[in-house]
Amino acid sequence: MIKPFLAVFLLLAMSTEAPGSFADGNRLHGYANSDDPVQLSIFFGYVTGVVDAHWGALCIPKDASSAQIKDMVKVYLEDHPEERHHTADSIVINAINEAFPCRK
């Protein structure tokens, strides 16, 4: 019962973003660096949702934890402020691809 409520809450919380994207890196960075547990949950849920949606295209090791991936995205946002105007989903994907590049 909590999961559907949380999903609706996340959608409503982030639905006021600029046209053409669900959220941008600036908003995601704000959530990641908040002291508010709700905003931290939004960040964690968003990152997890992007990973789930793109799992087949990502080369995440099987033993990587969701907390590890969340931390990598947070560090990526800190290390790449010039990219925060991009869509949040593309930033999550770039962070993962930088940390876990696919072997050719």
C-alpha cells in the first residue's frame, strides 16, 4: 500500500519541472543535498527508478547496491556542476556509465 502512495507522491513532487523533462540535474542535486528525509527519499527513489527503467542498457555489476549507486550519482552531481542543466535521467545514466563502463 505504501509503494503506490510513494510513487504518486514522487510524481506529484517532481511534476512541476520544465517542459520536455521530468526533472533536471539542479533539482536532483537539491534533493540529494537536502536535510529533509522526504527530499532524500525522492532523490533515492528517482535514481532507483531510472536504474530500473534502463537496467538492460547499463553495465552495473550484480553486487553493486542501490545505496552505492545513489552515492555515485550524488558525487557525479557534485563533480559535474556544468551538467546540472541536463535532464535528471541523463545525469543518472551518465554517472552510472562513468563508474561502470560497458566492456566492448
